[in-house]
Amino acid sequence: MTPALAILRRECLRLLRRSSQLVQPLIFFSLIAILFPFALGQQTELLRQTGPAAVWLSVLLATTLSLEDIFRSDFEDGSLEQCIITLDALPLACAMKSLAHWLTCLVPLIGMALLMSFVYDLTPDARRALISALLLGTPVFSLVGTVASALTVGVRGGALLMALLILPLYIPVLIFGASAVHHATLGLPTLGEHYFLAGLAVLAATLAPFATAAGLRARLS
Amino acid sequence: MFKTLHKYASPMHFFALARALTPWLFGISLVLFGVGLVWGLFLAPADYQQGESFRIIYVHVPSAWLSMFAYLVMAGGGALSLVWKIKLGDVIARAAAPLGASFTALALVTGALWGKPMWGTWWVWDARLTSELLLLFLYLGYLALQSAIEDRRAAARAGAVLAVVGIVNIPIIHYSVVWWSTLHQPATITKMGAPTMATSMLIPLLIMAFAFQLFFLALLLVRARCEILEFEQRAQWVKTLLGASDQSRGTR
């Protein structure tokens, strides 16, 4: 097994074994998503229009809260420092951290978003666009989120700080993701938005692991 | 040339240089402010469409330029510190951040003041306004990170990474906001300013831009000196400097 795969396996196992960490973002996500009808009113037509935005915002907030855990336990037991000292390919390890976070946190969230798309009664086209846009856009959430998580590792009151750091950086994904679903609802092509989201994901995948590694070195050396 | 550059990258020499330059920068910027304000607010002709209220551009446009320039300075300082391990980069980045945030806020406030009589509303979700607002949040995030990490050096290093991440993201955020606002906005809102500007209005604007730029540099140097003293408080030259000023105060 190559080191990268070993790190990925370890990360996934670590996250999967703590079931509360796995479940809580999902509960939080559903809770936020069902708050919107209470604020907006229960007209089906209105909810069908605002549903995609509600789902995107809920994914955004649930992700923000989950980011703190990426490095916390490694930092607390000291293994993070050992990683920084011993690993040659720290950016690769950081990329695996992001991938593990995406697999264990965001993929379940996307499943939950599918459920919510039925609650909001989206059209089949809109539902397809929502899920595909989420699949392309959420890797950016994980990758950029890992950078912010590295920068705030070991800082007290990190969740609020995290939101402040990360939410402005998520706006491009939110714009393209929400507009893809909006266009699908109107029956317009959504290929452009999907290309943009894929481009952002590729850009984040190339740059974010290096920024994460630099961030970890900056925090812990 | 590299020798001189290298010399002034050391905090001690930079401190002396900054102290020598600050009065000059303040002085020249004050003179330019005087000339530019009088020219812009009283002598330049009123705009034939916007009347007298166009004159706010003499504050608004230079602050908007500086809000972006300060972020460049901040990220440049961060890159200096990350890539070449030059400590002065941390000092510059930390000194530039609150200034940049203030100029961004000034640009937003003056923009809103101008928008009320022109557009009839304090705020529109125009692409430039929105990205300026997001820029303010990027600054605030940097400042929050600085205040959350207690150790000054560690905070500066983390901030350097954040500033560089931010500078990569600013064009992405800006162009996605442009894309978003052209989709969702009716195209009835006229953007500020004509593409060409009469020379009689442009010259005071350029003078004001220079005045703002020099004022920013002067403030940057003052703040950088303060940061250097705090960063280097254990260094011998700082102790000597502070001890000497204590003594001279004591004998007076």
C-alpha cells in the first residue's frame, strides 16, 4: 500500500469510527435546511424556487462547522507535529486529508441534499443539476476548508473564526452552484456552470494542498 | 543594488529608514491633499449630469484604489516572509492590513453616500460594490486571525499564508461576482463615471490619488516601526533605543 493510500485509509477510519462526528453535520444540515420554510412560508412554488439556495447554504454551513475536526485530534495527541517533521510529502498528506474529509463528510451531505430536494419538491432537472453541481463544487469546500483548518489549528474559539475566514472564499462556488440549479429550473443549459465548478475544483486541488502544508508549517514550527 | 536591498531588509536599518522618510511622506501628502481638495472641491467644474455630487470621487476613487493596493502590499509582505523568510515581510503585512480595511470601509461608505443621490439607494448589488464588500471581509478575516493567535510571529506566519491564499482568490471572487451580477441584475443601472473624463476633473483626481498613496505609505511606515519594536523587543538595539529615549525623557 502506498503511503498516500495508507494515510487516506487511516483518515477515513478515524472519521468513520467516531460516529458522532459523522452524524452531527448531517443533522445540522437537515435542521438548517428545514428552517428556511419557517422563515419563508410554506407556498410550494416559493419553496421550489428557493430550495436550491437553501440546500447550498445548508451544505456551506454544515461544512464550515465540520472543518475544525480535520486536524484537531491529530494536533491534540501530537501526531500532527510528527507528521510535519517526518513526512517528505506533506502536501500529499494534506490532499489525502481533504479527500478523506470530502468522502466522510460531504458525500453523506450530498446524499442528504438529495433527500432535501424531494422535501422542497424540485423538478427532476433541477434535482439532477443540484446533485451534479454539488459533486463538482464540494471538493472545493473540502480543499479550501483544509487550508483554513490548518491555519486555525489549536486556536480557541475556532468555529467562529473559521466561518469568518472561509465563507468569503466559498462565494464563487455558491454563485455557480446556485445558478446551475436556477438555470436547470428554467430549462436552460447548465454546462457552463458545471465547467466553472470543475475548473474551480481542479484549481483548488492543485494549489490548496500546498497552502495547507505551508499553513501547518507556519502554525507548528 | 542587492546589497542595499539586503541592508534595508533588516529590521534595524529599515526602522531608521522609515523614521527618516515618514515626515517627508506626511509633508508631501499634506501639501498634495491641500492642492487636490481645493482644486477638486472648488475649482473643478461641476459634472453636467451628476452636478456637485460627483466631487466625492476625489475621496472615493483613491480609497478604492488603495483598498486593492494595500491587499497587494499585504500579500507581497506575506510572500516575502514565506518564500525568502524575510522578517520584514511579516511586519509590512501586519502593518498594511488595518490600513487596507479602513480604506475599503471608506470606499464603501463614500460609495453609499454617492449612490443615494445618484441611484436613489444606499446599496445596489453591483459587481464592483459587492466585490469591494467581500474584500472588506477578507481583510477582517486576516485581522481576526491575527488577534486569535497570541504569539506574534506565529500569527504573522499564518497570516502570510492566508494573505497569499486571498490574493489567488480575489480575481476568482471578483469575476464570479461580475458574472453573477450580470445574470441577476437588470442592466438599467448606469455604472459610475464616463469612460473618458475631462482633464479639468482628472488632474485633481490624480493629485488626490498621489496624496492618498503617500499618506498610506507614511501610515504604513509608522505602523511598521511600531510592529518592528514589538517584534524585536528583545533585540539589543531596541533596548538601547528605548533606554536612550527613556533617559532623555527622564533628564528633561
